[in-house]
Amino acid sequence: MLRLFTFLLVLTSPFIWANTNETSKPSQEQRTVKLEHYKWYGEAPKAKLVRVINPYGAISSRNTSYDNIEISGVIQKIGKSPAQHNIDIRDNNGVTEVVVSYPKGNKNAQGQLSGRFDLGVWVPSWVNVEMITDFGDIKVKKHTSNITATTTSGKIKIGTTGLVQAQSDSGDITVDLFGDFGGDRFKKSMRVNSNKGDVKVSLVQTARVTVQAQSNQPIKHNLQAYQAIKVTELPGHAFKAQLAKFGQTATDLQLFSMQGLLTVTIAKKAAYKAKLGGRVPTKAAKLQETSD
């Protein structure tokens, strides 16, 4: 059975939504915000993948040592007539899909936001996560799973020992890869691409990767300080391009930042030493991290 149980906790927020536009009418300057805390527990998907589609809100994810998955969310209901959300959690050929929608939209007649749903996804280390949003940010911390992240304008921050696919049109992307990518699991390519935003990627010196970086701006890196890493210019490209080989390579890492800045660094120390299964977070920590 996919679903175990779901519950909502409704709170009235003590803070006020303030409109900073000086030309706004007094009736538009202050709008109350009500919060609902949402939780859902379910079995880990057979296909070892959770897909979250949340167009207007943020998505975060971390590993847990439990065998089941958890969706933990904060729903903002803004103003006198807040938007009504819908959350659909279903099994799609072994993949757990989580889809947040606002059937009647999430803005009022003045074009102001009247609803928002921020989600946190907690999965075992062997379950991969795919996250899709238009305007929300994506944040992944202390993961060992493979991560796919797609936004239109939101920022993406990822830290994992797994494989990464990250795409944004105008948002900045920061990726900390603290794995060495050895073994058959990692014989696949990774791609990090932002058309207009900056891209920053850090790796450990022992990573078994070949990095191809392309940008219309000068590419910043500290790779030349490491004798085992061979850096060469790639001629014949419309954009500035460099290729870096880290010793024995198993994984291709393609980096693109067409109009933004592209930075590649070797971290002196891994940002996080991953442990199988991650940690067991407290309930308070879960809510805090979900609403970051």
C-alpha cells in the first residue's frame, strides 16, 4: 500500500505579509498569512525514485535512515481569500510522484501571491530524487542519492555523493560533489547547466571524473594547483571551453553557464562525509529544514 497516513496542522501565523510597493493602496499593504503543516508517510517506491513537481514553491531533500519516505510541507495561505491547493501523491509504474497544483491559480485579482506550498522530501540513501519547480528554489543537503533538479528561475543548491543533473534557465546553481565516483554505478554522465545564472561546482581531489566546462565568460578554477589533474583548452567551440581529467576517470561531468559565471574548484576538505543511510532527524529539525 503506497500511503501510510497523512495529517495537517493548522496554525495562524503571527507575522504579516507586507507589500513594499509605495504606490499600493492601503488595503493591499498588509495581508495575514495562515500556515498549515503537512506530512505524508509512505513506502519506498519499487523503482527507487521519488519525483516531486511543485511549480510555485521550494523543494528540499535529505536522506533518512528509515526505510520509508516522508513528505513534509508548509502551506502558506495568504490574504482574505487564499488560493486552494491540491496535492496528488500517486504510484506511477513504481515511481512515487508528488504533484502540487493550484486549480484556480495562486494569485489574486491584483496579481499578488495568495498561496504557496514548500515541500521537504526525506528518502533512504538508495532512493533517488527528481525535483521540478518553476519559481521555487531547490535545496539538497547531505545526500548519497542521485539527484535531478530543474527550475525556471529558482536557485539550486545540491550536496551529494551521487550523480547530479541540474538545469535552470536564469537561476544560479551550486553543486558540492563530495564523492569519488568509483564503481559501475557512476559510469554515466552528469550535466549542470544554467543559461543566464552562475554555476559553481566543487569536487574532491580523488573524484574520478572528466570535466568539460563551457561558458561565454572566463572560466574560473583552481585545478592547475593539482598535478594529477590535466587541464586543456578545447578549440573549435563557440564558447570558452576547457577539459579537465582527474586521473582514472569513470564519469563525465558537463558544465555550462552561457551568460553567467562558471567556477570549478577542488575542495580542500569534503563539505560532508556521507554515511550510508544518513541520519535520523528530529521532528523539529525536519520542520525547520523544510521551511528554510
